[in-house]
Amino acid sequence: TATIPIIGPTAQIYGPTEVCAFETATYTTDKYHGTSYNWTIPDGSGTIISDANSNVVTVTWGPGPIGTLELDIFSDFLGCGAAGSLPVEIKPDLQIFGQTAYCAGDFASFSTNHPGNLTWTLDFPGSTPFVGNTASGTLGLPAGTYQLCATPDDPSLYCVDSACIFFTIFEIDPPLAIDGPLEICPGETYNYY
């Protein structure tokens, strides 16, 4: 007995349909002996980084938001072929922007690439999460390193549910000495160093 493959008009593509921006993913299709494979990304939304002429292909996706992987197969033995297309949603990373080093009492401001509201949480005992598009204010925290995290109102828009940034607050040492006159008269100007 002989097994003869049946190639339908649509080539099935198996692999993730949601990826992160710049993620590498592997896609496969059914393997038929004596069949040629040709994988392409016609919209330029990614780069094929492995052999595009086998039943398995590896793709590094670009920034998105949508990509399309296409496949053409042809069997010389059967004299027929098939084509398939797989749309892929390419999700961006959620990013927090802001400085990572401050002096005690500085004004700090953090923002993200999310246009809507976020829930901000600070890893400091007694801090309360708050909702807003940005996180800003005067740093009244003691010297140390802190983690600030942001969770968007719709986490499904991003590759990760939340993003975090570490920042450090440095204590400024008081001056060792102040030099200047010890006795002054009202209404006069004096210089101190």
C-alpha cells in the first residue's frame, strides 16, 4: 500500500497569532515529501531568519501592530499546490519613561507609552496605588532604591501586563560648615559660604 498525501487548497500555518514587538517565533505547516515550501512576509512586518524553503520557519517580527506570514506549497508528485496566510498581532511593550536617579526633595515625573490611565504602585510601605496618566510629585521618600510599576487600564493591548522602573534617591549631605559674619544688622545684605 502507498500513502498519498491530499493537499487541500489552503495551506495550514501553525504558530502564535499574538507576539511581542521584535519577538522571534517559529511557524510550521504539514510536511509532505516531494513538496516545495516558500514562506514570505510580503508586508515587511518581520524578517525570516531561517530556511524559507522547509515546512518550518523562524520569524523575527518588527514593531507591528500587524504582520502577515504567507506560505505557498507545491507538490511535484501530485502536480498541485496550496497557499496560506496567517495574520499576526504584534503587541508593543509597555514602557515607563523617567529619570532613574534623584536627590531627596527633587520633583520627579514618570510617564508611559500608554495614552490612557494606569494604576501606579510604589514599593514603599504605606504607599497607596493611584490612577492617572502620569506619576509625578516631590520625592519625600528617604534615600534608597524604589520600584514604581504601572498597569494600564487595558493590559491586553501590550505584551506584558505591567511595566516597572527602578529609581534611586540620594541623600544630600549637609555642608560641613557655613562661613560668614555671626553678628548682623537688620536690613543689611551679607554673604555666606
